[in-house]
Amino acid sequence: MSEGSGHFTPTRCSEPVIGNALLAMEAMWADAKPILRRLARTMTDDVDLQKDMLQEALILLWELDPTRFDPRKPGARRYLTKMMINQMRIVVRRELSRPRMERL
């Protein structure tokens, strides 16, 4: 706890952040974002679509609520990352299935 502030502000947290939605989101997104960004670049050259893919992945992460998962368990992080990757695939498929004129 910071002295006198009454607020706990961890910079690194070795304990699970179960129950604290903001910390759980930040921790999971920090781990997954570089992987997801690289994957988005390999899936499309369209920078706007890459941003859409990452945004949809972040929205899905929020909907899945990472506070329900224990980050100390490797399966939890793998599951969340896989779900976000699947969401990115859905975004690409949806975009590529639209007629070309709609995409412009």
C-alpha cells in the first residue's frame, strides 16, 4: 500500500487478480496483445482490419471476464488467448465474406 494514500497500486502482482476486473483485464491483455498483434499482421495486411481484430478480441476478453480464471493455471491463459484468436478469425472471415464494394 502506498504510504498515506490508502490505495493499493501494484506494479507487479504475483497473486491472482481474481475479483479485480481492471487488474485481471490489464494483466491478461498485456500477456496476449503481442501474440494477437503478430497474428493479426499475418492474417491481413489491412491495418484497419488488424485494429478491428484486436478491438474485438479485447471486447471478448471483457465479456469472458478474466476474474473468473486463475492466472496461475496455464490452462486459463491458454483458454482465454485461444478464445480471443478465434474471435479474430471470425472478424476476418466476416470482413472477407462481404462484397468488395462494401469493404471500400
